[in-house]
Amino acid sequence: MNHGKKMIAPIVVTILVLLYYIGMAALFVLVDGIPLQMKALMLVIPVLLGAVMVGVLVSRIKEIEGGEEDDLSKY
């Protein structure tokens, strides 16, 4: 079966959230007057959240390809 249309929404949402995280990280790194430790922290947190978001996307794509399009059917 072709599951391409069902993958569009998760991919688009993931890209938008990743762009948001990148923007927030860039904002904190580029602003003067913020201590270096705070800049490092505000760079690491979005990177970790972005990695989790990509992991969730991969999991969701596997679910869709496996035929489990509706997560609510489990409950």
C-alpha cells in the first residue's frame, strides 16, 4: 500500500519544530550579554529535543508503514 500521504503531516510538523529549535538556539547564541554557560545550555537543550523529535518521527513512519495508522485503535 501507498502510505505516502499519511507521512506528510508528521514530516512537516517535525521540520517546523526543528526549524523552531534551530531558531531559538541561534537566538541565544547570537545575543550578547548572556553568560557562556547559559548559551551552552540553551544550545544543548534544543539539540536534544530535536534528536528526540527525529526519533519520534522515525517511530511514527515505521508505524505507518507497518499498517498501524491509527494509534487510538489500541485503546
